[in-house]
Amino acid sequence: MKIAFVGKGGSGKTTLAALFARTVADAPLLAVDADINQHLAVALGATQAQAAALPALGAHLTEIKEYLRGDNPRISSAAAMVKTTPPGPGSRLLAVEETGNPLYDRLVTAVGGVRLAVTGPFADADLGVACYHSKVGAVELLLNHLVDGPDEYVVVDMTAGADSFASGLFTRFDMTFLVCEPTVRSVGVYRQYVGHAREFGIPVRVVGNKVEDDADVAFLRAHVGADLLTWCGRSGYVRAAEKGAAAPLDRLEPANAAALATLRAAVDAAPRDWDRLTRHAHEFHRRNALAWANERAGADLRDQIDPDFVLGPALSVR
């Protein structure tokens, strides 16, 4: 299953994404940091220096395109691919775990027992020149070509707030967990996010965070209703980890560990809808083609879509 963690900046979505990834690390797993603030590696236990040295997906976009293009006859070159280009016959598809995959060999690193890929930071050279979502396009391409099977997990830490809607990446998930503090500002982000996501049939469940008492739970229930799946309390375990004192996951507070187990159960019970994922991939590719990509490419990139090609487990990964 492909899982996104979203929410207001500072809500704890990166911390919960890291804890959830560690919770499901007994299964095939790929974690991706797609936030403009790249903190997932550190949340998984890397030092700042180790995190800064991780290879960035955004710096290898041409290599990613060339690999995924394969010998798809609808795609003339890697240069003709954009972030929304969908797969078709001849494209190289990805599994969650593969041996001999040059992209994974070069761009995926084990951090704290979790296989992690990072988009890369917004660098000084990008200021006033590039949009961060041009880097996140590498993540969108990977997810467009990724076939994950039962009991496999792809966990993505998304950029904060409604910035997620600046691309079609928000439609790439089977489950979106929106991390919400018991505050008016955090609930405002929830309303904004759900308002957009529900237009596209994107499943969203709310995870309360930094909950201190029953009044906080009541506040969340009053504002998000049945979307509230579970909640986490203030955590001494997390505070110690943020100070560099990482500990085994089995030392997490029992109530917070139970909340993570609830998240996993919700993911495992969620239905897979490959038709929806494919339909949205095609829709957003058409939107981008007409908005800017056709003019840049000098061709109608809508022709890259094979309407009969539906991503799913029946397709072989090579």
C-alpha cells in the first residue's frame, strides 16, 4: 500500500511517518521524504551529517526518467518525459524491493532499518529560479511506475499543508494520514486538505497528535468527526529521540504503540483501487500537458497515455 503523511507544519507528521515506517519495517518497505524540509532521515535515526550526504532523487531526474522509460514506444526520449508521464507497454515498472535495480542501488539507503529515498533539499542555487515541486516530480514518477503488492508498504512524508496540491502527487496513495493537533490552525489545514482530497475520492484518516487529555480528544472529535482514526499523546520517547537518544521501538509508550498498530490495521484493511490510481495519473498528465508541458516539449504529450494500460499486480516488474 502507498501511504502519505500530511498535515500542518510542526504537527509531527514527519515523526509519525518515521515511527510508522519503523513499525512496518518487518515487511517489504520503501520510505520517501518528499517534504521541502528534509527531516525524515534524522527522524529515523541518522545524524544531520549522514542525512545531508544522502543521494537526492531530484538531482538524478534524467537518470530516473531514462530508466523508467524503458522501450515504451509512446515516449520518444527521457527529455520528453515530465513528472506526470504514466507507464505503458515497454515501461520499466518498480517493485518495492528489487535486486539489481540501478535506481535503488544508487538512490535508496538503509537508515535506522528503513530503506529510504529522499527528494533532496531546496538548495541556494534554486532560490528564485526553481520550484520545489520540480524536485518532487521524481517522487511522482517513481510512484506512477511502482507496483506494490499485498503486505508491502510505501511511506511518503509529504510537504506541509495544502502545498501537496501543487502537483498530482496527492492522488498517488491508497491511504492518506492527516496528522492533526488539537488546535484551530491544525483543524483548518484538515478542512482545506479534505476539501480538495474528497473531490478525487482520496481516502483520508485523521491521526491526532500531541493529545494531552480527554478535552483534546473531544476537540478533535468535534471538528473532524468520524475521520478521527486514533491519536498519540505527548511522548517522552520522541522527545529523547529528538535530543539524540534513540531507543528501540519497543520502548515507545504503550498507548502510542497501540495507535501505530491502529494505523497499520487501517492500511491493511484499505481496498486497492488500481483503476482510480491509473485514472488520476492520466487526468493529471493531461492537465500538465495542456497547461505547460506540450509547449515546452513541442509535442502533444497526451499521446504518451495508453488508455488500455492499467497499473496493477498482474503486470511484471523487470
